[in-house]
Amino acid sequence: MDELSLYRDCVEKSPAKARPHNNFGSILLRRGRLPEAIDELQAALKIKPGYADAHYNLGNALVKQGNLTNGIYHFSEALCRQPGNVKALNNLAATLVLLERYPEAIENLKKALVINPTDPDLHRNLAFVMKKHGDLEGARQHFSRVLEINPANEMARRNVEEIERRRQEAGDKQRE
């Protein structure tokens, strides 16, 4: 019995429990079966409206479907119930970036870094959002932090070098 069959069986045997619907929905989501995943995750939330994992998974499914506003809503609901959910903070930030809501994205990534300050992916994500938002110094600091955690990270090194070059060019233009 494969994973999909196992969770489908759990839903059939326990249709009134939220967890089997959430787990089945999560597997469907990973397999790219978005409409079915959304149905299962919504079923989990009908049974247990405050189920943080189901809100998180539904947020992911909706974002993949292109429904960013509702995805943000469900990430936010997950965070109301689990404020320390770093994945939800990160995915909420990524979705906010798609809507060019950079200050909110930055705020959520900073919250995630308070919880997990040594996560190079969070530092990288924050650096990219800051760079996109025009905060080159903030971006440089977080790309530099990625390099402190992982000195072999070439992407971070290239970004630090690019920002330094841009700062130097801006300084040269001011002196002219």
C-alpha cells in the first residue's frame, strides 16, 4: 500500500476526524493534485476550524493554485494558532513578495529569524527581499550572515560582491 492509498484509507475509516483529511490533503498537495488537496484540507477545517497544520497546508495549496489572497489568510490563521511556525512565516513572506508587499514580508522573515537565527535559508530569503525593496545594506548584512553560517555559499558571496560594487559605484558618482 503506497502513501496515498494509506491516507485515503484513513479518511475512509475516520471521516469525522480532521487529521486524516489533513494528512491526505498534504499528500495530494505534494503530488500536485491541488483541487483534491484543497477539498481534503477544507474538510479538515470544517471538522476542526482551528487546526493550524490544515490552515498551513491549505495556504500552500491555494498559493500554488494562484489564489494568493486566500493563501495569505490561511498562513495567517496558522500563525494565530502557532506563532512560532517558521515555515508558515517563511511561506507567508514569500507570498507577500509575489504581491510586492515587501515591508510585510521583511517583518515576517525577521520574526522567523528570532525563532531560528542560524537558518541560512531565512537569512538568504530576507536578504533577497531587502535587496528587492532597495535596502542594500540590510541585504548585504544578511547575505554576509549566510556566508558566516556557510562560507561555501557562492550565491551569497556573489550578492555581497555585487552590493559592494554598487555601493562603490554610487560613492564614485557622488564624488564626481
